[in-house]
Amino acid sequence: MLQRMGRRQGALPFHHARRDRRRGCQLCAAAELGTGALALGGERAAIGPHGVVAGAALAFLVGDTTGRSVDVVRRAAGLSSNSLEASINRSLTEPGVAGRDRVEATLVIYAALRLFAGRLLAMQLGPRLGTKLSPDALAAWHDWISGAMKALAWGQPR
Amino acid sequence: MPRPAAVAIDSLVRLARQLELMADAIARLG
């Protein structure tokens, strides 16, 4: 059922003009990663865009990217979360379509992703929060968190 | 008032905790 929902929502959302997509827009690419991949990998697919946000937000803290760039990928991650939420709502209103264990595990992933995104945003907006850690320490956290999110999303070794 | 470095570390640990929860849930999904 979740795969069915993902496929139905696989079309890109309304936010972007077609001509921008042809230019290889980062937002559209990330949105396709989130919404399209739901059809292929279920719950795992929503994790991918959030991993991109984590990498961008931590890069922002060390001054490697701009806040605007983080906002772009964050929007895409939000869309993927919304897709996952719609899948959960559907499974809750259609009892028996998805097993209880599967729904519970999906809810855990959904809640964790929301908390994850909120914490990253707090870190980004916190005044000089990132500068209180050494660049090497932040880089190590960046690599570990990005790698772990990729591993969860695509099953790569951590 | 919390020290910024401690807050930053706390935030990173919270991220790690969310990762752990997701990993457990993924394992349950199989």
C-alpha cells in the first residue's frame, strides 16, 4: 500500500516550473529523490532527502555552504516527509492493508525524521552554535551522520 | 545559561539518537 501511495505521489509537486527542472534544479532533484523513491524503497526513501539536509546544514555550520542552499534541500526533505505522512494516514484509515508492526516502524521513522529536521534547523539558526566546535570535529560529525543516513536510505555499509 | 559548545554537542548527540531509532525501525521493517 505504501508503495502504491508513493507511486501515486511520484509526480513532482507544484512548486517548480518545468523549465527549471530541465536545468537540473537541486530542489527538483531532491524532490524526485524523496517522492519518487517512495515507490521503490518505501519508508527508507524518505530518509535520503533528510540525509542531504543533514550534510548541507552541517556544512553550513562550518561555512561551506549558504543558508539558501540548505533551505532548498530542506524544502525537498519536507515534501518527502509529507509523502510519508500521507502514506501513514492511508495505512491507518485502511486497516489490514499494512501490518501493525510495519505501521509502527514507519511511525517511528517519521517521528525521528521530524525531530531530526527540527534539531538541524535549531543548530542552523542558533547564534554561532557551529563555531563553538572545532571544524575538524564538525567535519567528523558531518561525515558520520551523512554516511549513516545514506546507509539507512540505500543500504550502503556504514 | 547553557554553554554553546555543550548545546552543540547535545544537538549532535540528539541527531545520533534519532539515527539509532531509525536504524532500529528499518531493522524491524526488514
